[in-house]
Amino acid sequence: MDIFAKQKIFVRTIILLVVLNIILLGFFIFKEMKPRHEPLLFPKNEEYKAVSLILKKELNLTNNQVLQFDEIRKQNFEKQAALKEIIREDKDAMNQEMFNKNSNETKIIQLAKKVSQNEYQIELLHFEQAKKLKAVCNEEQLNKFQDLVKEIRDYFRPDNQPTRR
């Protein structure tokens, strides 16, 4: 092989490596610029605040009613967060057990039942919260609340959110 052929191979190799490095750097920069999805935790939960403001404005809540709503929602959120943590731990344990070399089917079934019971408890918490919120409202507010719940549900639907890049 002559010297010019060797030089072409070296030049092409260097160019290839430079391009690969640029692509790799671009990937890392793109990944860093992507918005982070933080868990929705009270009181940093912006959606929680937005719903409170919407309810106050649309239902014409008094300051006392706003305080009651916030307290009811805060208590419900804390109870749900505790149940969701238990569910996450049980699901992790269930997944670990499912993929063990020697899985214990009875234990997996028990964990699945425990997860479903805790999810059922979350649904009961939703129901209890609704009863408490309705008790705070007057008749006119209850009528508005019924329509507003559907709008809020549709507003926060995952497929109704702006796309994140």
C-alpha cells in the first residue's frame, strides 16, 4: 500500500471518529435540555394549585370554603401518597418474586391482592373526598361543580396535555 492510500484511510477514520463524537455530544446535550418530569408531590404540585384556583374562581367559593377545600384535598393527597408508596413497594416485590428463578406463586397472588386492595382504598378515598367537598358547597355551587368536574377531568387528561420535547 502506498503512502497516499494509508493517508486516505487515516483521514477517513479521523473524520468518522469526529462525526461520531459530535453525534454523541449532541445526544447528551439533547438529553440534558429535555424537561425533567418531577413526581407530583404536595405542595410543589402545580396541578393541585391550578385546580384550587379553578374551583375558587368558578364556584365563587368564600375564603372559608377555600380553606376547607384545601384542607380536604391536602388530607386526601397525603393518604393517597402513602397508599401509592405501598402499592409501588408491593409491585416491586411482586415483580422481583415473579422473575425469581423459583417463584412462589402463592406469594405473588397475595401481593397482587394487596395491590388491588390498596388501589380500591384509593378509589374509596376519592369517594370520601367528593362527599366532603360536596358538603362544603351550597346548592348553586353543587350544580356548577357537577359540570366543572367533567371540564377539569378533560383538561388534565394525558392526551390533552401539550407535547413535551
